[in-house]
Amino acid sequence: MRAVLNFLSEGEVEQIHEASLRILKETGVKVLSEKVRRLLAENGAEVDGDIVKIPRPLVEEAIRRAPKEITLCAREPKCDLRIPTDDFRFLSTSGFSPFITTNLETGERRYSISSDTKDFAIIGDYLDTVDCFWPTVIPGDIPPPLQELHALAIAFENNRKHIQCSCVTEKTAKWQIRLAATIAGGEEELKKRPIFSTINCPVAPLTFEKDSSEAMVTLAKAGIPTGPVTAVLAATTAPATIAGALAMGNAEELASLVIIECADPGAIMIYASEVAPANMKTGEMNYGGPVYLLLSAAGAQMARFYKIPSLAADVSLEAAPSDLMSFERNVLKAAMHFMCKSDLSPSLGGCDVAMSASLDQLILDAEACEHARAYLRTSELNDDSLGFDIIHKVGPGGHFLGEKHTVEHFKTEIWSRELSDTFILDAAMKGSFVERARAKVKEILSTHLPPPIDKEVHREMEQILRDAKKDMLGDG
């Protein structure tokens, strides 16, 4: 037994699927890359200018080809993530924010730089709660064409876990593959053990940019798992109705899957649903509204319908607790998102609707998630757990505390921690949650050393970064 949040009935899942197929066949998607349009046409899509209409058989074949079980490999194999998992979902940090929040209490922030990316990688390596690492903030001191490559290099150097990274151009994809291959032992070994995956975003509504779509093709051919994050916003870049937003977002995911499977049959895709409501006052993504949770649950359901690994229901707490009551709200919010039963969830450490991130927030989010896991603990349902024999033995008016059955089961069945107990923060330390988190950040950064990369590999990585700079900036 385990708690699962479903929003759609089985029939409604089918209706969303059928609506998405109709969108792809009758409306189509805009593909701004001639190479990708040609690839799709060769596989049976109908191309008219930059509009590509995708027939049902092509979508169904892509779904059939997509791997149903995957391993997101890590620099240190014991950190590999096997999906699907019967245990808790895997958690990742927030990704590629342009700002770092330096003071959670006042909201002060600045542009992030490479050293910030490194600090997040080190703390992500330290925290057992963080299963894989998405470079949390942009290395803003690096020229923009090189930022994604350098972020990946910083992550590899300072984190032994699986790395997620954004990739928006074909040229960046090629350099990221070369960089990772240096660590993996060559491109063939990288294909066997993909130690990084990428996030690529269609542009709502129903548009695939030239550079990003070509990057998807290059990555797929190299065996790199790709997560096309569908970030449609109900009422702005998607219909205002929940059903319409889900159908369109799902159509974007299926179109991404078709592109990836046409590039390399059997390529790995992670169904990355970020369908969300718009904040009708600001136009931002409304993480805080109840509709986001429902859309997240529906996205995870669609991925399970296709039996494709999923990244959905971001654990976007984005609020630093001031007392036990506000900490409990964060725990409950995380637990509700866990119940959506996605394979992966990002966003730990994010602030300001993911526009910034905070090292302190990362600690606080990890603490909340550890408590939230209590809501997802499994319970066996069998003759022993049903307890007929012990109920019959004790009988009406009896007591179970001293029974062997109670001794055998209470530690695994009864959650005994209090919210004031801590997993990560120092329980003996005085001060606010934020002050204790700040102290923990300082402790980790002063004492934790992730396993280093081999010196010769490090030199090769440095040379790749120099070569990439010449290639992408023309800088000798």
C-alpha cells in the first residue's frame, strides 16, 4: 500500500491521448529546423512549410520504441538511478536560474557566477536527499554560448551523481558529449552509461526552435537521455481549461518523442511535464496554486499511460519556514507532490518562480522532503499485516502494546519522528530555520570534498573547454 494522487480517470487519460493525437494530425507543430523537418518527413510526417503534421501510426511507433526502463548513470556507479523505482521518487535541484538569493529573509539577490554553480554542486553531492544534480544557477561570468558547457563541467568536477543539464544548441550538444565521453571512457562507453541527461524545451504553443530541436537529435543519437520540458501555461500559451492545457502539453511531449525516436530508434526520453496555470496577475507560472498540483498529477498519469519515465510535479517549495507550522506546510506540500508518482522531481533550492536559487533554501527543501517521505512509506497487505490472529488473541477490551506482533512491526509501520526532529539541520543549534540552514551550508562547504576526477581526465576536460571556446566564440 502506498499513497498515490490521481487526477484523471482511465477514460479521461484516453481522452487526453486522443485529443493530443488529433492536435498532431490536424494542427501539427511548427518546426523551425529544416534538418528536423526533413527527418520527420522521411519517417512519414506531412510537411507544409515549417508546419509538420504527425500521423497516429508515427506517434504509436515512437511510443512503442521508447525504453520503458532506464538507468541514469553517475560518475560514481553506486549513485546510478534505475527507473522505474519501487522506492521513493528521485529528487533533483532546481536548474539554471540566473540569480542567487543571498538572503532568504530580505530577498536580496545578485547574478550568479561559476563559484555559485560549484557551491550548489558540492552541497548537492553532500545531501543524500539530492539524487541527481541539475546545475542550479547559471555561471554568469562565462560568455552565454559557453554557459551550458561550463555548467556541465563544473557539475562533473564537484558532484559524483547523475547530472541533468540544459542544452539549447546542436554545437553545445556536441561539446557536452565530448566532455562527458572524456569521463566515461569514450563515446561508445558514454552511450552505454549516460552520465548526464539534458533538458530541452519546446516553445508553447506547439513550436520547436531550430537550435534546440537539432540539439535533441544530436543528443538522441549519442544515447543521452532527453527531457523535453513542456512549459505550457493555461490561459496564456495554452487554453484556459485544464483539459485543453493537458491535451496541448501532451501533444508537445509526443511530438518530442517522435523527433527523438526518428533520430535514433530506442533513444531515451523522459516525459517532462511542466503544464501549469498562469498567474493571471503577473503572467508567471503559478507554482503555488492548487491547479498546478492537479496538472502535475495528470502529467505523471500520462507518462505512466505510455510507460515512459517521467519528470513531473516539481517540489517547488520556494518558501523558507519561519516556524514549525510553516515548516509543516512545506512538508505537506512536498508530500502531495510526491504522491503524484513521478520518477523524477526537480526544483530543490529554487526561489522566485525558479528565477533564482538559494543554498539555504536547498538545505531547507531537503529537510522538508525527508519528512515528507513519511507520507509515501509502503505498508504490506497480507495475512500477517491484517492481523486477524493477533486481533483474535487479544480480543475485545484487550491491549496490543506488549504483543510480539507489535514489537515486530511498530518500527516499520509507525512513524515516530516529530517535526522538531531533524535529518539534516543540527537539532541542538539555536536560531531560526534559516539561520540553522545557513550554518549547515557553511559547514558543508568547509568540510565536504566530492570524489575528485582523475588528473589526466581533468586536463582533457580543460583542453575541451579551450577548444570549445575557440569553436563557439572564435577566440584564439
